[in-house]
Amino acid sequence: MGQKIEQDLQRFRKLVRGKVKSNLSKYISRGEMIGKKGNDLVSIPVPSINLPQFRYGQKGSGGVGVGEGQPGQPLTRPQDDDGDPQAGDSPGGHILEVDLTMEELAEILGEELALPRIEPRGKKNVVTQKDKYTSIRNVGPEGLRHFKRTYKRALKRQISAGTYDPGNPVVVPVREDKQYRSAKEVPKPDAVACVVYMMDVSGSMTDEQKEIVRIESFWIDTWIKKHYSGVETVYIIHDAVAAEVDEQTFYHTRESGGTKISSAYELCNKIVDARYPASEWNVYAFHFSDGDNWGDDVPKCLALLTEQLLPKLNLFGYGQVESPYGSGEFYEHVHELVDAHENVVVSRVPDREAILGSIKEFLKTGR
């Protein structure tokens, strides 16, 4: 029975994955998953999946084949007293909320977008100790007793002593028969990563543009965390001046000043040097803006990127979240770096429908 239930559960999980994959673009553009995120699970409303269930009727109300009618007569819906059936005003019961782990969500994203696995740059960074059971010894805790080896030793001893009875094949190990798995500590490399999000919060960036950034950042996080044992996140906002903030402030701040993108790149560079050196961390930086920047600041931005930041980063992604107020010129300046630097990716995100394509552009490099 337990095996049958497990098979049914796996079949149901397959159906859920299929439904999520087929509706992934809708989930991403609406941001439905983000608002239902727990510690390790994401609740997702999945349509058109009905679970079988028992419903109990009134006692004495009859059963199958009870009531008026002739054999072969088709069943019809009961009619209201007023005559013709009317449209109902109650919601249907065809939406089921299911929980997916962040790991499952990342796998679905990778399958749907055909994303390559991320290869950490250089050597793995953090070395921890892991127990690996590679040998056998004669003493140890009962929880590590090797059943097969113990049984074989006991069987050999009883056969050689002439106490083994094939008609009553009982094998009873004694202390000398017992064998135990032995653990050996081996170094286990773990890769760690830092993701730096930078966003323009000047007056030209509207709430809709910030929500697009929020949705895209969630999916980037989900994919990167699948490939690293530890991920830390840094949030930087800027108008003419940059500041490091928490996640809540990052997505809900709006300023009225001008835009000076170099201030964000300078702060990002300082944070990476101080806390996340490239020799020990895999660093990712993503900058979202409407492309508006103070004209004389562009050369400084490009110099900071090419001379300071890019040599330290696994990937630098620039996402232009287009607004009706921004000029959009900065995209072309960053795009000029793409051919010369393989760790630079640029993407235009004019609206929510473009989020899925933008995520693929950022993550398809496998860096």
C-alpha cells in the first residue's frame, strides 16, 4: 500500500511540474510565486488539477441504480423550478495550491529555458570536512554495523564449528562476528557566491519598473542558489548618490533627484574588495536602470566597469527596465562592452512579458 501511495504521489508531482512549466511565463510575469514564498517552499496556484475525494451523502438517501427511470436512460442535470438553467454566480473549485521547493523551482526554470549549469570561476572556495565511510573495523556503534559482512562472518563461523543447521537456518552473530563501517574525514569543497543588485531609484523609475526588477531578481536568486552552498545578497540603490540598503528599502524607495550611475559602481567595487574578494568568492552583479544617466558620467562608468569590476566578477548583467521618463541611452554604452568581455550581458525589459526572455539572456552563459 505504501509503495502504491508513493507512486501516486510521484505521478501527481509530475502533473504539477507539467502544469507549472506550461504556465511558467504567466507565473513569472504576474509575480504570483514571490508573494507566497516561505523559508524553503513556494506556494503556487495550479489550475485544472482535481484531487479525488470521498463525499458522504445523507443516510437512507439511496444508492446506485435507485430511483425512477428506465435502463439506458441518460442522466440530465436537475433544473431550477423557474425553467431554463441559469448561469451560476459561485466560483469553481478548480484551483489547487501546491508547494514546491526552491530546488524544484530552479529545475523547472532550467528545463524550460534550457539553461546550462553554472560553473564557478576558478577553484572552489570554502573547504569543509565531510565523513566518508570507506573502510571497515571491528568496533563501533550499532548504528554503523555492516549487516552483510557481520552475517557472512557469523555464517562462516557456524559452518566451520558444525553448528549450522540447514533445516533450521538461524544465524546468530556473536561479538567477534560484528563488523562496523568506519568514517574517514575528507575535505569537501563548497562554492560560495555573492549577488549584488543595483537599481536606479531616481524619479524616472516608477513602481511598475521596480516590480519588474523584484520579479526578475527572485528568479535569478533561485537559479544561482541551486549551484552554490552559500549565497549572500547585497542591495545598492542610487540616484546621484549610492547607498547600501536592505531588501525592503531596495524595492520600495523612490527619490526625486538626478542619476549618476558611477556612484553605484564605485560602492559595489568597495564592497566586493572589502567583503567578497574574487579569490574567495564567486561574485555576480546586476544593475537595473531605465537607461537615464548624467551625460558626463558615462566615461567614468565604463572605466569603473572595465578596469575595476569586470575582472572580479563571474557575471555582470545590465537590465534596462524601460520607463516613459528615461532616455534609455546607457544601454548602448554597456552593449559596446559585450564583444570584448564575455562576462557582460545586457538585456532590455520593456514590460512584464519580457521578463522570461531577459532571465534567459542573463543566465544562459553558465558563468
